[in-house]
Amino acid sequence: METSHTSEMDRTRRELSPTWLAAGAIAMLVLGLLAISLFVQPSEPPRVGSPVPGFQLTALDGSPMDLGAQRGQVVVVNFFASWCAPCRQEAADLERVWRDYQDRNVQFFGIAYKDASSTAQTFLDEFGVTYPSAVDPSNETARTYGVTGVPETFVIDQQGHLVQHFLGPITMEQLGQEIDRALEP
């Protein structure tokens, strides 16, 4: 025979069970997201003078972007996003420097960070960007380079070593100075 106290406890357990299940599911979801974030954190950016990691992407125009194939050239890698106001500030300067140096053994690559192909292409068209640019759909390249925000620009020498890492927007003068330094024998 059931007492009224026992049946009241059973009823309370049954009424709270969905709430506890929901709370447990939310807790598991939060813990899972935290665990995942530990694995997708950016790496440390390469240090000045050290080799930079290679990458292979397909530019928005379909051409290959292979950093390893650029040995012997100075390479500028710019991480940007269409939604990034500072990226908009530097876009015209980057294009001008590219046009000034493209015939001097210098290659530029743009890599859209956390952006869609269509909006990245609209951004490139708006600023008349002519150097190869790609979307990194998984942001794997950005993580490998330790990118934590945009814009970030890396100047790499002919041997594949980092000359300079710019955090934030850069000017024509800053970039030109670092490219000139990288071109020196």
C-alpha cells in the first residue's frame, strides 16, 4: 500500500524529470562546445625569422594558391573579411602596393576569414583587388597562422621565413618598407 508521502515524491520526480533532463542536456552541450573550442583554437603565429606553414587553397577565380610554389619570391599574405571595417581601410593600399611590386618577384595572396565566397568576391570587386584571393572555408589556414582577428598581414621572404606580421590595418608605406627589406639580398 502506497502512502500519500511516497506517491507525492514519485509525482514530483516525474514532474521534474524533463527539467533535469533538459538541464543535463544543456550542460553537456556547453561542455562539448568548450571541448571543441580547445581543439580549434588558433596556433601561435609564426615568429619573425622562422619558417611559415605552407598552404594550398583555390582562389575565387579558380587558380591555385600554393605558398610552397612561391619559393624564391617575397610573399604577402593578407587575412581579411568583407564585414571588417579596418580591412576596408587598407584594401586600396594593399592593391596599390601589389601593383607596384608584382613585377619585382613579389606575390600577394588574400585569404577571406570567416566569410562567404559571394561576400568576399563583392568586397574584392568593390576595391578592385587583382591579386589572387581565396576563401578558407574551414579557417584551417587562419588557425595555422594563429590569426585571431582581421586584418592580419604576413610578409614572407624568398626562403619562406617570416619577415613581419602586422596586426590590424597597414599602410602603403609600412608594407612597402617590409617588402623592400625582404627583397634585400
